[in-house]
Amino acid sequence: MSAVTQPRTRSLDLSMLRGGRTYLWLAGVSLILAIVSLHWPSTPSYDPWSWLIWGREIHNWVTGSGPAANQALHIAGGSSWKPLPVIFTTVFAFAGSAQPNLWLVVARAGAALTVLVSAKLAMRITWSLVSRSGDEATASDTWGGRLIAYAPVAFAGAATLVCTTFTHSYPGNMLLGYSEGVMTAAFLIACERAWDGHHRQAFAIGIIPCLDRPEIWPVWGLYGLWLMWRDREARRLVIGLAILMLALWVVPQKLGGGTVSGLATHAQGNHSKSSCVNASFPFSCELDYTLWPLVLERLEIASLILLGITGYQVTRSSRQLGSWSAALRQHPAAVAASLAGAFGFIWWLGISAETQEGFAGNPRYAIVGVMLVCISGAAGYGWACTGLARLAGAGLRRLEERRPGFGMRAPSWRVRLTAATTFMVLLFLFVPNWFAHRMPSVASIRYTVRYQAELRERMSYLINDYGGADKVRSCGSLMTNNFQVTMLAWYLDVPIRFVEALPVYKKGHLTTKLEAGPNVVFQDGVGSAKASDQGPTPAQMQVWEQGWKQKNGSTYKIIVKSPVTLYTDCSAFYIYNHKPRKS
């Protein structure tokens, strides 16, 4: 008697989207992309130069190398203290002049990893939403059927890649070495490990984003309390990492001459004129004009719709099952997608509230929320593909039941899913068609990075052409444009506070009495379309040069390497805004 062969059915299988090895592959790809990107013009920006300086100062303090003034940590000046990037820059300081580029590799790899992990999460959630037994499983038994069955998953991943890669201000800032990419990648990985039930791993990884943004602390702290209640053996891990995290924030602040309260007050005072903190109602300005436009509106709407559908399904299931916990377990993927979207929107509300309290409200602060909203919205689009296919089949079957002679049979699942996916892709691409202004162009990203890299190259050239960092330092007081202070401090190997930013002007007049200009001025923006882009402006340089003539009968020596000009007059030795220094 021969065995009866049962019909073979397969459900969707995308196990490669799970497991720790996938992170290693994605990290490897991200690292390769980051290294290749150094072939383009590259430089850190204002905040990253601060972290590089502090890393080098810690290295000099440990090894006893470098100028005497730079063998201690000086927190004053520069950006806000962040332990995460400074850990890397301290290690990279052993590489000397390669330190900035090594940090750029890490920052850019983190940004790329954030994009890839976001797409991975969107695909995994969509896979869980659309994979079911029955006709879908049977239809995916062949290669062609599997490709069609995987189409909504691939669509969700592609939509996430587009949304995250071209988020306004994200690619430019990440190419300039900001740390939000590394932080967000670690946060997303921790979330997925928690989803898979690896709570100790999730909590341990969660310390990484906590070392970059204090907004993560409440979430991480509550998660740690829950973990200690659930798993008593994890108490040492939770308490130990909490102490380590606080120590890395507080101890360097004290050693570097700062204060714990300075963590907040520095961030509150560090904002540009265009920041929403200057608006009449900062909360609304930040949410409406800064954060909401960061994500394609079609994905934001899809995320909100998904939240509503999930709420309806869970409420209905709770009535049927008599338990909210059982209802949540019945819809794990939809709940995960909804939690991602809800947390993303709540994150934006938190950033808006901080702006109301006087913080800068930079778009990069909202990157965690951006990624989660993109993931949720993309999963909503993928889920809609199978939802439309099922609705179409159910509608045609009811029509046939009501009108038996209609003669219209419901198309196969493959046909319906193909049509539904095609429709949703076209909807995503063309309806509405007024979202393109939210996406930065490749040309604008390249211009920003190229110009900043050009400033770095020219400033380094002028220092070497003048005779080196020692000779520039010995000339006297130093000044440059506000945004180049940390770059100049790094190249001259001095604490940030030794380089002065531009004096404050109001209505064309100095707010501080200044008899003569500084001994050394690096003026950037020379040759720009607007004279106001130059710092210091030609008018300011003329006033200072007249001051030198009246006091010493000397003038600035000028070396030009567009777009940077170096002015030097070493006839009087003093440090601007500090005590006079003997020649």
C-alpha cells in the first residue's frame, strides 16, 4: 500500500530577517559604504569637532602627550557633552591626524545601518502581517507565487529606504559626522531584540542610545525596572549599566570644569536664529513646520490609519476573548507596527515640548521618531496590499452569491495580490504628487558636504602655509566664524575656549567694547554670493584693521585661499577676552 501524498503548502518564510547574524551583515555593508564615502569631500561639522577635541584631550591626559594646555579636559565651549561619540574619538585619538576620518566612518556607518535596520524592521513587520495559511500559502508554493507573495514585503522595505534615506536634513547631517545615526541604529536593534524576547540583550544595547540622547533615559529606566521585576537575575546587569551610564555623563562634566546642570543650560542656549524656539509658540512651530515635514505625508497618514485599524481589531478581540492581553497576543505584528508609529509621534511631541522650554529643536533630534513613523507607515502600505486583495475576493464572491448568473468568478489570489500591490505602489508614487519638496536633492546634499570639506582643506592649508600650528598659536588671540571655532581649535591643538567666535553685533554696532581686532582671524565664506555669509564680514575686518593702525601702526598680513582668508598681526600679544600674555 503506497503512502498518500498530501498536498504541499508553504507559508511565507523570511527567516533571514531575524537573528543576530543579520545585524553583522548589515553592519558590514554599512561600514563598507562609509569607507567608500570618504572618497568624496569629507569633514566633520561643529559638534563632531568638539567631540574630536575632547577625545584628544582625554588621550593627551592619559598619555601625557600634546601641548601642556591640552593635557586636561576642557568642556567649556563647543557643543553639548555626549559620552557616546567621545568614547570613539578618544580611541581614535591614538591614530593622530586620522582621528576625524575614523569618526566619520563610524558616524556614516551608523547612519547607513539605521536605514538598513529600519527597512529590515518594516519588512519583518509586513511579513508577519501578510503571511497566513490557506490560499496565500498554496499560491506561494512555486517560485513565481513566492515572488508575488513577497511583493508587499519588498514594497514596504523599498518605501522605508526612500523615506529614511531622503529625510530632510538627515543625509547631510550624518555625512558631516553627527552621532544620531549610531544612536538610532542601536535603539532600533534594542527594540527588535526586546520583540524577540531577548530582554537582557535589549537592555544592554539600550545603553548606547542613552549615552547620546537623554530623552531615552525614561524609556530605558522603566524597561530596566520591568526587567528587574520579571527577571531577578538581571538586577545586577540593570543596576550596573545604570551606574555606568550616569558616570559617563556626570564624571567628565566635573573633570572638565562643567556642571551637571550645564548639560541642560548649554543645550537651551545653543540654537540658531531660525530655530522655532524664537517663535511665539515654539511647540506648535516645531511640530508643524520642523518635525511633521520630515516624513512623507503619505507614510504619516498610513501610520495613523494603521493605528486606528489596530485599535479597532484589538478592541473587538478583547470583547470576544474577554482579555486585553489575549487580544494583543492575537495581533502581534499589527501591535508592533502601531507601537512603532505611536512612539514615533510621541517622540515628536517630546521634542516639541523641549523646544517650548528653550531647547534648540534641531531636526536631527527627531530622527528616532522619523524612523519609527517610516517603519509604521511602510508596514501599513504593505498590509494594505493583502487587505485589498482579500477585500476584492470577498466582494466578488458575495456578488456571485447574490447574482448566480453574473458569471464573474473571483480571480486567483496571485492575480488579486499582484493587482493590489501594483495599485498601492502607484498610489505611493503619484498620489498625492506634492511631496517632493520635502525630500532633499542629491545636489543640495553634495553642495553642503563639499563646501564644508573645502573649508576644512583651506583652513589646514593656511595654517601650514603660515608656518604651522605653533607659529599661529604664538601670534596671539584667535578668532573665526562661530561655526568654524571647533575646527580651528582642533587644527591648532588648543582648547575650544582659546578660539573666540565673532563678537555680537546688534543694529550694526558691537555690543562689547573692542579697541582692536584679534591677532589672528580666519575669515570664511570669501567669494560667496552674499556678503552676509562671510564671517567676519569685510566691514568688520576694516574696523579692526583701523584699530591696529591707530594703536600700533601695523596692519594685518593677508593670505587668501578661497573661500578662507587668514589675517595675522602679531605686533601685540594678548588673548582676546583673557588676561594679556607676555611676548
